[in-house]
Amino acid sequence: MITIYLAEDQVMIAQALQTLLDLEADLKVLGVANDGQQALKDILELKPDIALLDIEMPHLNGLDVATQLRESVWSGKVIVLTTFARKEYFAKAVKNEVAGYLLKDSPSVDLIQTIKTVFNGQTVYESRLVKGMFTKEECPLTKRELQILSALQTSSNTQQIAQKVYLAEGTIRNYISAILSKTGTSSRLEAVLLAKENGWI
């Protein structure tokens, strides 16, 4: 069972999302808040697996909630669900290592799948926001992801890369999946070329 906390300031949308999520046999909504401050308090107390956050909310916006959650002892994952396709919002979300970022006009099936994918340790970013979004100064990848991407320049063999960076093959595959998602690319080669073009590696 995947437990979820929902923060959404528009009551009708919050109710609709809660109904949608509770229809899934393996998902359970632990609580709902209409402002960020209450959401932060409840998430730290209830410890859901996933915090599903809107951005623009009273008292504390969703990105600030994500920042404070990242600095806390909570070990769950944050997914941002928002109307706003703003570069600065997305960049801040990536900086705070949110595991998912979706727009509200995405199909409901995408939201369900994103929750399950994020729960399993992968990253899902809205592809419309990723392509062309980042400059050299705004690299979306972590140091470890850059290390693995750099290793992909000389080898496409997952086992060899795992041995090189002292990680399990499954972990390497998860990192590669995250790299492709964050960069909006569809192959390892494309991700390497994008990174070299932007001076990330």
C-alpha cells in the first residue's frame, strides 16, 4: 500500500484528486490540506510515502514545503502537481530533488503511474518542461548522476559501469532512468550528447 498526503488549495480539485487516488486498491490518502503550513505539519507527523503538492498555496507554497521536507528527517518522496509551467518553479523543484513534477492537464492515468514509479525509486518529470529548459548553470542532474552519465561515454554496459562506480547494476539502471527523465532524452547516447553540448560533463 502506497500512502499519500495531498496538498491542494482548491477544495474541489483536492476532493476530486482524493476520490481518484482512493479508487486505486494500492493507494491510500492519509490526509488533505488546503495550505502549505498545515501540509508540512501533517506530513512530518503522518509520514506518508508520497507528498503530492500544489505550488501556489496560502501560508507556505509547495516548493517551500518541499525545501523544508528535504531538510527534515522525513524519508518520503515529493511530487509536484501544478498548473504552472514556469521555468523558475521547475528549476527550484529539481534543485530540491523532488521526485516528480507534473502539470494538472496531464491525464489522470499519468498521475497514478507517476506515483507508483516514484514510490519505486525513479524520477518522473513532465517532458514538456524538460526539453531546452536547462543551461550549463542549471544542470538538473546530481553529482552521482553526472558521474554515471560520464561513465556512459565510454561504456554502455551496465555491469561495467556498476563495477567502475561501486554500485549494484539495478541501482545503475535506476540512475540511468532518472537521467533520461530529468534530461527529457530517450536514449543513453542522446543524454550524453545533451550533457556534452551543455558542458555538464
